[in-house]
Amino acid sequence: MLPETDFDVAVIGAGVSGAVIARTLSRYDLSIALLEKEADVSFGTSKGNSGIIHGGFHHAGSYLKTRLEIAGSRMFDNLQKELDFPFKRCGILVIALREEELRHLHHLFSQGQENGAEDLELCSRERTLSLEPKLHPDVLGGLFVPAGGIIEPYRFVFSLVESAVKNGVTLVKKFHVRSAVSSGGHFVIQAEDGRNLRVTYVINAAGLYADEVSALFGAEEYSIRPRKGEYYVLDKSTRACPGRIIFPVPSGVSKGMLVVPTVEGTVLIGPSAEEVREKDDLATSGDQLQRIIDSARNIVPGISESDVIAAFAGLRPSLEDEDFYIAPSEKVPRFIQVAGIQSPGLTASPAIGEYVKDIFEAMLKAEGGTLKEKDDYDPFIDKVPRLRDLSAGEAAELIKRNPAYGNLVCRCEQVSEAEVLEAVRRGHDTLDGIKYYTRCTMGRCQGGFCTYHILKILKRETGLEYGEMTKRGAESPLLLGEL
Ligand SMILES: Cc1cc2nc3c(=O)[nH]c(=O)nc-3n(C[C@H](O)[C@H](O)[C@H](O)COP(=O)(O)OP(=O)(O)OC[C@H]3O[C@@H](n4cnc5c(N)ncnc54)[C@H](O)[C@@H]3O)c2cc1C
């Protein structure tokens, strides 16, 4: 058993919620541990979603999630300057294909205005088609939300964590919180492998498992219900890529099946919405594919099955009342719940960080403490040039300075060896970690060409044997023999 280590705060879960909370608190004079059970950060719900920065019109203002969505969305422009993640405000278009759906658009418009969403526009059929010519010709009208946008969700989380670590946060990966004991004003948290941490405050941001973590600490009882969303990814070469994020009018349980032009040029179609029993049920199915394709073609008829290059699923960590549950525990002192963070959790995340900081500050004050800002907090992380973003001239200059930019590892996504090296040097040592950092393996060949090259670089840089390399942690070995 390892010796106990002391921290002021432990944040449990390094998805977008835990990452943004750790980064927000890293502005202050505190020792913070960010605990994650997986081999890398953002391997939970934060990697499997639509990546949309929502427009604040889908839900009533009485929900906490709506207020944080509006506030969070406004913080993204500044965050991008600090954290250099792919982000574009391409706008959202909700479309009506039937008369009764037009009435629903009016409802979403008024709801958005009441919530404080800016620049909403109800559009005629002609205006809707001029905003997005690839729509179904039967479209009757639309709601345009120019502030809506898209990001690469995993890159956002990686950047948040990098920034938190730069400002003193200790990231502890493969730390699966399994038990906790409270005594004498602190908690001793134990991981599955026997490691211990001694901390004064705990923030539970464990996503799908927040209910189980709450139970470990003897805090509130509640139940997180996983709701699966399946997606299909269309190749960059598809002719059906819209310029805006296209929503149908929402159904009772979800925002409907969308057509999303990702920030890197592929297209997502989906997600479905299906209650499932298991919190690790990420299976995709041919039946859903057909349903998703049919729904997406209702919106953008040019979508073709032959454009599909990949499928994935994500699980919404929903609570019965469908709202976020962010509050100090009423049962366990110095314990904060951050649960039920389903959509729009990504959009709301920057505001979740500030909201939790305020709760934490109030807790400290009640105990006679204060939150002191650090003098040396640095919100910026080091930017890594991406070959695919550069002109031929810029690339040539960069290759002169760093020849590893001239060695192409992933042809489909134009990723150089220098970018893979940077991923490994920044601690991403699984195939998925490198994939989400660089986009290697995400193109049409789905890793057929580049996986071999990535593994060779990983061996050279880390000394890992091929048999020790994994897709996403110990339970997913990649190879049994040598290459
Ligand atoms: C299909 C789908 C589509 C979505 N689309 C959007 C969208 O377009 N826009 C938007 O704003 N939001 C969207 N969302 C919502 C968004 O993805 C989530 O709100 C957000 O990712 C939740 O982040 P989180 O950090 O709370 O949870 P997670 O990302 O799940 O992070 C929790 C972390 O806790 C770790 N953990 C769990 N138990 C333990 C333990 N015992 N010890 C240590 N670590 C532990 C997990 O491994 C995980 O990494 C979507 C969600 C889904 C499923």
C-alpha cells in the first residue's frame, strides 16, 4: 500500500466537468488532485457526444442546466484563445417540415428569448434554404441561432486538464475510487489498487457513476440512468456536409436526430435516444444505423450510406428530473455533488466550473476560510501547430525547423509525426489517447495505414513493449506478439 498524500481538494472524474472544475480552482492557492479511473482523461461521456455548443432555446429557464448553458456558451470564445481547441460558431438551424412543427419553432424562439439567448431569428422557407441549400426541399421554415457552434470535445478536455496541471493540479490516472472513510475533518480515499489520498474537500464529478461515488461517501442516494445515443460518422468527402448544425424540432426525450458538420470536416448523424441498463453498453447496431440514416435523409437528402466511415455511442448520465444536480451535500460536510450532467453539459461546462467554485468558496467562508487567488496563474497552454491547418509555405517553414512535421503518419487526417510525438510527450500513451489528441485513425481508413506507425513511435518514445500497448487501458490490449 502506498503512503497517503495530502490535498485540499479531490475532484473525482476527469471528464469535462471535473476538468473544468479543476482548472477553475487552479486559479486559487489550493492543492488539488484530479482523480480518473481510466488510462486517460475524457474517456467517459465527454468523448462520445455531438460536440455542439448549444443555443439556449431547447429547455425552459427554470432548469439550472439552461442558465448554465447560456452562461457557458458565452465563455467559449475566450477559452479558445487560452486553450487552442478546435471551435467554430457555425450556427444552428432548427427546421420544420410540417405545419405543426412551425408552431413548435415559435415556441423554441420565445423560450430562447426568455432565456436570454441572443440573435434568434425565425426564418421563412426561402431564408432557411438560403442559410442551408442542402436541406430537404419540403422544408417550411426554420429557427436560426447564429451563436451555436461546434468543438472537438476531447481536445477541449485535454486542454483544460493541461492548463490545470500547468497551474499545479495533480492528475492521477488509473485511480479508480473504490472506498472512502471520513475522520477528523478529512477523507481518506482509496483506489482499487490500494493507493490512498487524504483530502479535505471532495467534488464528485464521476458522470455515469456519480450515484455510486456518492454512496461510497455516505452522501445522497440517487440513481443515474444511462440513455444511449448512437452516431454515424460520414467521410470528409461527402457532398452532404451542411454549413450549419441542423436540428429537427425536438422530441419528448431528446433534441432529435441531427446532422452536424464537425469542426474538422466530417459529418455526424444521430444521436438515437434509448434507455439502457448497463453503464458501459456502448454497442452500436445495424438497425439504428438504418433509422439514423433515414431520419438524417429527411433533413439532408444527399446523405448516402456509402459515406459512413465509423459508428460510436455515448451514454447520457440522466437523473429523473432531467436537470443538473450541482450542490453541496446535505448529508456529508465538505462534499459537493456534480451529477446528472447530460446535454448541454459540454456547453455549460465553463459555467459549471464557476458555479462549483462559488459553492466551494461559500463552504470555505462558512468554516472561516478564504479563497486566495494565485499571483502566477497562467490561463494559456502551449499551442501545437497542426499540419492540416497550414498553407504549403507555412508547412515548408515548419518542416525546416522541425523535420518531424515532414513525416506524415496519418494520410486521411494529415497528421505528422511531430503531432504524435507531442501527444505522447503530453502523457497520451494509449492508441485512443493519441487518436483523440491528434485525429490519427479518424479518417476513411480508420487506422489501417497509421496504427502501425503510431505503435512504432510509442515504443520508441516510451519504451513500452508492443504487448504492453493498449487501445484505452489495461483491459484492451492491442497486440499479442511482435510487429
Ligand atoms: C449522445 C450524447 C450527445 C451529447 N451531445 C452534447 C452536445 O452536443 N453538447 C453538449 O453541450 N453536451 C452534449 N452531451 C452532454 C455531454 O457530453 C455531457 O454533459 C458531459 O460530457 C458530461 O461530462 P462529465 O465530466 O460530467 O462526465 P464524464 O465525461 O462521463 O466524466 C466522468 C469521469 O469520471 C470517471 N469516473 C467515474 N467513476 C469514477 C471513480 N469511481 N473513480 C475515478 N474516476 C471515475 C469516468 O471514467 C469519467 O472519465 C451529450 C451527451 C451524450 C451522451
